[in-house]
Amino acid sequence: MNIITTATTIDAIEKMANAGATGIIFSTPYFSTRADHYFDISELKNIKTECRKYNVKMYVSVLRIFTDEETEKMVNHLKFLKNLDVDGIYFSDLGTLYLAQTLNMENKMIFNPDTLITNSEDVNLYLEQGCQMITLAKEITFDEICEIASKSKGEIEVIVHGRLNMFYSKRNLLSNYQEHLGNERSLKNNYNLYLIEEKRQDKFPIIEDDLGTHIFTGFTLCSFNEVNEIIRAGVNNIRIEGIFKTTDEICEIIKDYKSVINKEKDAKMLFERYYQLDDSISTGFLHNKTIAKR
């Protein structure tokens, strides 16, 4: 069982490894999106050394959607990551997979296209293209996850905890809104903003960065009660989304999932404890289809 998460500092690698993480995703400027920290590309060699030191897999995010004019930079970046021998590369643009195939490094690629992977036929198709692993859509139910896992012919990943990305636009929506109001204050890269809909009380975190605007779910997904069934169905990789969490908070979450998996703590009691501390805690779409009417 692999527990994968994200990090905001190099020092976090040791802490997360000691907590039980087996893989960490690192983001870099230009090539990555929706990260709460971007490591300079020059830091990746040091990061790899630290990951090897603590026996943690090093994953790099290249989730950007690339235009034709940007593909040359992507090719050079892929070559660099291949030479660095990272353990995996998260991508969402199928053009990136094609470029990786031309470099004979498709076995490094992890397909993470947000909402698109909703059935086992798609999973197996992209595994046949040489991908190392496929990340299932966050919007499908617990039953659907288990069914897909039972029919998949390779490695799949399920996001089990954290705030989930639900909307992305390349437009600078916050800056445009500020301009409309006549305000000059910049809201870029501010991780303390949220939206509230007129008829709901949920707070939806919103971030504008150099690549556009991102909106996250009003709930924090928590899957303590479901994780063991998901594993039994055939999922070998679970991810804890670290955005909006501190390193210590992520480490505590990792430990609690490990304790549930090892049957050392009661899943229901843990869920209730988390909910008492944060009423945004929810099972999300696991037991409630996104098309359900309220």
C-alpha cells in the first residue's frame, strides 16, 4: 500500500516518511498547477537525494495543459526528469503522454485528468499506452471506485482525503473582478480566499495564480470508513491532498489512515473526531452522486 501526498518544504520529506508516506508529489513553476508551493527546478536534485535517503518515491507534477508553442519547453523538462530518474510524473494533457512516448519514458507517466477517468475501460486503455498509474476521478462514488478497481489491470490511485479541485479556468477571474470593482489590490497567490454561494453556507477556497483560477470543494474529503474496502477492491495507491494543510497536519492524517488500515484505530470514531474539529469534513461524493438533486 502506497500513501502519497504533497510537500511544501524539503524538510517535510523526513517528517512525512516517518509518518508513513511512501511517495511525495513536488510541483515546479510553469509546469505545475494548483500547488501551495512551487520548488525551483534547481532544487529537484536535492529533493531526489532526500527522497532516496528516506526511502520515499519522488513524483513530479506537470499537470499544465500545454499549447503548441509550449511543447518544446515540455520536451526539455521531460528529458531533465528522465535523466534525474524521478519515480513518476503526474500529467493531465495527453499531448504530454505522446511526448513522453517519443522519449521512451511513458512508464514514468501517471495520468491524472481530474474528472475524466470514470470507468475501467479508460483505465486499462491508458495503462496499455504504457502509463505507470491512473488516478480515478474524484467525483465518482465508493461503489464505482470498487468496481473499477476490481476490473483494472494495473496500478490505480484514489484520492481519499483533502480539498478537491472542482473548477479551473485559464482566465484571471479574481483580477478581472477587482478591475470591475475599481480595486487595485492584487489577489494573486492568496490562499486565504473563499467563495460562498447565495443559497449555501459552504466555503469554496479560490486561488488565482499565473496559470488562471482554481476553485476547490466546500468540503474536505475524509475516507476513514471506506479506505479498507477500497484497498480490498484492488487499490494499491491512496493520496492525501495536502493543499491548505500544514506539514504537521498532513503527517497526522497519514498516521491516522495507517492506523485505520492496520486496524489500530476505529474508523468511525476517527471520522467523528475530525468532524468535531472541522465541520467541512465529509465523505463528499462517495455516497452521493454528483447528479443527485438536493
